[in-house]
Amino acid sequence: MAYSKLFSSLVHSSLWGEQDHVRLLFITLLAVADRDGHCWGSRSGFERLAMLDPDAHYERDAWTVLMSPDKDSSDRLRNPDNEGRRIREIPGGFEIINYAYYRSLRNDDDRKEQNREAQRRHRAKNKPKSPAVSPGQPPSAHAEAEAEAKKKKRQNGAASPAPQSVEDWLKQLQADPAYCRLNVKLLYSKMINWCKIRSKEPTKRRFINWLNKEDQPMTLAATARTITKAQPPGWHEWLRKSYPEAKERNFWKVPQSVQDEFRKA
């Protein structure tokens, strides 16, 4: 049985700003997808699974939104050819386009957790045992020297270095090339509020994980690399004839249903 992990980046994505029925349908598709991101079934069947009201008149059709380009999607940077689309229709059902990418992230997390657990067991198994001292047996010279060194250290009272302030730590992270394109202070404030609501400890390790999961913003240079597809032959003539009042002339930006209608014509 396959399962899909919901990453926290979902609530920071442009999809999370869509209407409830769009988000609910997408999460339902995630829940039923197989290990390859395929969801087998019909539109009406998935709408029943998502418990969408069949009599409701939504402002935007959920299927059209999920299969249409999204200029605000961070996935455009990873795969420009998909133009931010979330799903595509395939024979017998639908495919979640970026499923393989997020599945690889989930597998990496699982492997890291398994490695940590294996290292913990190894350290526990190979932990050196303290030598047993029989009652009345005098301590060894090494033990005496170690005790004397600890005693002198306490007497000298060597001052430990002052702990690094949160402000200095955030500045250090902001200067790090891995996070220099992120607003580190703003994200730290978000993490603090998130921890307050959930009664979690806002540790440095938790914040580093938070930064690592944050999507990097797209740059102009990356956007410029997006390949513009040519319009299919006969597209403009067909569009003027079938939809004379249409304002959008780019084939790749019209709803999927219109693209399908043109291909069948």
C-alpha cells in the first residue's frame, strides 16, 4: 500500500491560496495515488471521494485549475515545460506531475532516519564500560590524575565562551550562500509562531530544517530560461472561429478543456 507524505511547503505554495474545493480535490488525489503518482478513476468518482457538492456552482472549476499553468508555482523552476501544472489527464485517470520529485524527498527523509537509528544502536552497543573497582581497592594512577585535573579546573573557574545571540545567529544564516535568497528573519518569526500554536520547542535544529524545506524564490535569470513553446498549426484560425471573443491567444495558457477541443477538431 502506497502513501503520500504532505510536505509543509504545501501551505506556502500558490495552490494553498485557491478555493477550498480545489485544495480538497488535490489532497484527495494525493491520498489515492499509487507509487508512480497515478490516480485511477473518473472525475465524478474523485469528486465523490473529495465530498464535493455536485450541485454547487464554483467560480473556478477545480480540474481546470489543477491542469492549467500557474505562473506563481515554484515548480516552474524545477520543470519549466510543465508551466506549474499540478496534474495531467491520462488514459483511465490522472497523473500528479511532480509526484516523483516529492516522493524522492520522502525517501531521503526515511533513509536519514534509518541511518540515525542504526548509529544510535551502534553507539549503545559499543559504549565503553567503566572499569569496576573492588571495595577497598585503591584508585589507579590514571584515575587519580583525572580527578586532580577536574579539581584544578573547578578551582581555576575558567570562563566559558559567551553563548551566541539569536540575532547574530540569524545574521550568520542570512550570509550563508544556502539561505542568502531567503528572508531568514521573517521565516524565523513564522517558525516561532508555529511553535507557540503547537507547543513545540523553537530549537536551532528545527529552524534549520524549516529553512531547508523552504522553496527558493525564482530569479529573473531562471524565468528567462523558460522555453516558450510554439503555437500549434491552425490554432489562431480555429480560435477566432470557435471563440471570437476570446482574449487569451496563447494555446498553452488556455484551459485544458479548450486545448482538448482543438486537438479533437
